[in-house]
Amino acid sequence: MEPDTKTWVSEFILLGLSSDWGIQVSLFVLFLIMYLVTVLGNFLTVLLIRWDGRLHTPMYFFLTNLSLVDVSYATCIVPQLLVHFLAEHKAIPFVSCASQLFFSLALGGIEFVLLAVMAYDRYVAVCKPLRYTVIMHAGLCSNLAITSWVSGSMNSLLHTAITFQLPMCTNRTIDHVSCEILAVVRLACVDTSSNEMMIMVSSIVLLMAPFFLVLLSYIQIISTILKIQSREGRRKAFHTCASHLTVVALCYGTAIFTYIQPHSSPSVLQEKLISLFYAVLTPMLNPMIYSIRNKEVKMAWQKVLGRFSGLTSKLASG
């Protein structure tokens, strides 16, 4: 009987969000628009930072990394999701599923660590402004960025290897929109409590540890802001952190709700919606948040639009 319950799986079936054709077509159009906005927004953000010399600072160096992570994460999930919306057979090969799990988990971990690094950057900018350029030098910024990418990738590699070594049952249907780690672990024919414990432990290390560093940084930032005498000074100091604080609330809030307590997790539908919120909505909103709430970015956009308007006027008059 053992061979009937445990087998080598060549592909998985993703159930997705709905089996209704009309709903799937509507979702295809919605997610296609959101994905295009995500790619365009993050791509333009990176180009703007590269083009405008005033944005060649540590804060925008880390924002460039964040934009690259966001567009990569969306690309890891959404194209396959779009194909499945219009496909009758919603299969994903074993290798593609493993790759998707690895990259989504890695990019998520990278973003958590990167947000903690950005919080430290804001702490130095607000609490130690006179030493900011000395502390946040190019070498340190590069090392912090590399640490973010390496730590997230190594954590994901470990989990992906362990997850896909589990003996899978003949049931190869994943009730999710993608190859999400908890959804894949549930297909195993063995007790997965140790795997779920490892997920929780790594979540504490790679999610909660950076989160507490963010909290510590902002406790220091708020304490420093409250000591500023002028109202304008306090407003300006808080405004430099507002964009990052908004992104932190979106990213950490969603991930903590999803991964910290696997045994008391939300319903399957809630898990799908949370996953899509993090994979689609957050990467789309991040460039907007930094563009709307950041004075330097708005000024850079005005400069670009001004030059474009001048160029079109010359072409029209010529």
C-alpha cells in the first residue's frame, strides 16, 4: 500500500481563486492591469533615481533595491496566475513550482530585511544628521544591500530543499493561487509539524527580528522628533519617514498575519487574498507611496515632466 500513497509528483494543479469562467476572465483583466502598473511604476522609479543626481543618496539606493524586489516578486507570481485564469488545465510542473516557491520566499525575505535596513537609514538621518554621510557611506550601503539579498536567498533555499524532499501523496492539488510553502507542505503524507515549526522559527528570525529593529529605530526617531522645538522641524523630520513607515505597515502586517502561526492560520480563501495582496497590491502601491509622500521624488518628476513638456513644445513649434 505504501507506493499508492507516496509517489513522485511531476506536476501540481493550482485551484486558484475561482472555477467560474466569467469571473476568471474579469480577474485576468484586473490582474493584468495591476501587473502592468506594477512593472511600469517600479521601472520608472528606478530610472528616475538613476537619472536625477539629487536622488543619489543611501535612501534612494535602498529604494532602488526595493523596487527591483517588488517587480521581481510580482513577476514570479502574476504571469503564471494570468495563464491559469485562461487555461482549462491549471497545471504547474514540479520544477516550476519549486522555482516559484524559492523565488517568492527569497524575495519576500529580502524585502523584510531591506525594510529594516531602510529604517536604520532613516534613524541615522533623523537622529544623527551631522554624521549621516560619514555613517551611511557607499561601502556600508552596499554591504547592507548584499546582506539583505543573501539572507533572504539562503533562508529560501533551505526551506525549498526541505519542502520538496517531503513524500507527496497522490493528491497533487494545491488549493492556492501559487506554490506557497504552507500550501505545498499540506500535500505531504507524513507529519509536517516539524516543517511548520521550522517555518515559524525562520519567520521569527527573518521577519520578526527585522521588525523589532524597525520598531527600535522608530522609537528612537519619534523620541528625537519630539525633542525638536519648532513645529516645522518636527513636521519635516516626520515627513522623511512617512513613506517608509507606510510601506512597513503594508508588508510586515500582511506577512506576520500569514506566517507566524501556521496552526491557527486563516481560512484558505483568506490565505489566497493575503498572498495576492502581498504579491500584487503591495508592489503596485510602493512606487505610488514614495512618489506621493516624498518631496524629492515629486520634484524629480516635475523636472522630468517639465523637460518633456518643453521638448514637445519645441517639436510642435518646429
